[in-house]
Amino acid sequence: GNSVTQMEGPVTLSEEAFLTINCTYTATGYPSLFWYVQYPGEGLQLLLKATKADDKGSNKGFEATYRKETTSFHLEKGSVQVSDSAVYFCALINTGGFKTIFGAGTRLFVKA
Amino acid sequence: GAGVSQSPSNKVTEKGKDVELRCDPISGHTALYWYRQSLGQGLEFLIYFQGNSAPDKSGLPSDRFSAERTGGSVSTLTIQRTQQEDSAVYLCASSLDEWNEQYFGPGTRLTVT
């Protein structure tokens, strides 16, 4: 079946540190991959996506590259800000089209 | 344009009462999802509607939970005989179709006392 595994949080970083949140997936087909973000007190919103192998999604300084060989879609940012404190969810939609599969979420705290 | 809206934003109810939660998806979106998010937890899938197809109800936790989508637009999630463990934020999302990213509403925070 399809599944998404992401690193457990919370992740605590100082401002301007480098961020990596690991995400790996299991899928039988050729999924599209997503990162969603949930800021405190708000609903989820799409952060970035990639629809095929080797694609790189990017937004707001965040990047993630679709690696089929390692079945991964790790989220990175070169210099985090306090305002990046949120919960980050990795997700996939597989070919054949059905409900999105979400990871458990990783909470990020950024300290000033 | 308008995003996904949900009402009410907050609902406090007594144990054993029924509640209805409403979701207005983005116009033209054929797919609609309901999730539950307990405090500090991830997303728990509840139910999925796609066009005129039969809904995927595989995530509903018990027969006290039901949902409908009228006219392919507005959806109502009903919880009968609420229990304290039903307390959570209920999120609705819609997408253009099952292939595309989801747009989430702000959620309904349900508290069962």
C-alpha cells in the first residue's frame, strides 16, 4: 500500500540554521509528492509540490527534490526564521488517484 | 477567490448530543475531504467525496459519524451521540480533482463536555 514516513519532532533550531525534515514514501506507482505547512492557529496550506522524479519543488526559501531512487522528498531550507515555526506534513497522491496520504507531521520550533 | 469555509468555527456540546459541521468547498472543486486533528496530533482521514462517485468512508471511526455532500458542493459531517473522545478540530479540504493539491478550511474546533 501507500504510506508516508517523516521524521519525528519536535525539531528545535536557532534562527538562520539549516533545516532538513526527512520524508520517505512507499507507493506502487508514480506518485505526486507534497509538503503542507500548518502555522499556529491556522489551517494547512500547500508549501510546495513535485509531480515526477527529479522535480524540485520550491517556495518561500524551502526546497524538496523528488528522489525516486531513494523514495524520498526531504524538505530543506538554508536559513530558517522564527516565522517558520509550524508543523510540516509530507504527503503523496498516487497514480490511480485517491485520497492524499499524509505523514504524521513534524513540528518545527525556531528560536530567536 | 473565496477559499474553503467551515462553520461553526467553534462548537461546544454536551456528551450525547448530535452535532453538524458544515463545509463549503471552493467552487468547481470536485473532490472534498474531511479530516480530524486531535491536539498536537497529525491528520486522521475520515471521508472523501469525488464527483458523483460513492464516497470513501473507510476512515470514519464509528457508525456515529456520517457525512453527505449535496449537489456536489456543500458537505455536512454529522456526529451522533457525541463522546468526549470526539473532541478535536475537524478539517475540510477540497481539490480540483483527486490528482491535485488540497485547499484546507480553517477547521471547526469541537469540544464535548
